[in-house]
Amino acid sequence: MTEALVAQRWYRYEAKRDGFWDNDNDHFEFTGMRLVMFEYSVAKTTPKGVWLQESINHKRFVLRDARKRYACPTKKEALESFLARKQKHLRIERQRVQEIEESIALAQYKLETLK
């Protein structure tokens, strides 16, 4: 793949929570969520992937054809990747909530049988 065919910027979306500390500085008040797009420069290309410049002293290798990539060559792909990550995260958390509810029900049943 020639250098001209490789995107020189790659992208990643993340959700960030906004908020502020109260006057006593002992409680953080959340005010909402926002999407943040991170833009990375391609430091080097290889036949299999790209090296992204994350900071002055840190580069990250990303496989070009991987199913799950840290960053993507287009903003659209990066947003689709973000949605896939969050949908999987939601499935995992729903499963955890279900397990917690089941364990609470078991404990309540056990408590009732001890009376």
C-alpha cells in the first residue's frame, strides 16, 4: 500500500462526563455527557498497520484490518467503533445488574427461611 493511500489522520471517539466541584470542594456535581473526538497523526505506516503519535513520547501501533481497533482512518468508522464499544459495554453491564438482582433475591429468600 502506498503512502498516498493511507490516511494521515486517524480518529477515536470517547464519552466524557462534564461537571464541577461544589463550593466546599467535597462533592463533584455531574452536569452531562459529551462526545470527544481524538485525532491522531500517523507517525509511520507499515504493511499491516500504522503507528499513531499519541503524545510527544508515545506511539501506539494499530492494525489496519483488525476487527477492533483503537482508532480508525475515518471519523465515520471511529463513530461506528464507539457505538459498538458502548453497545457491548451496555450488554455487559445489563448482565451484571441481572446477576446482582438474582443474588439479592437469593439472599432475601434465605433471610426469609431463617425466620
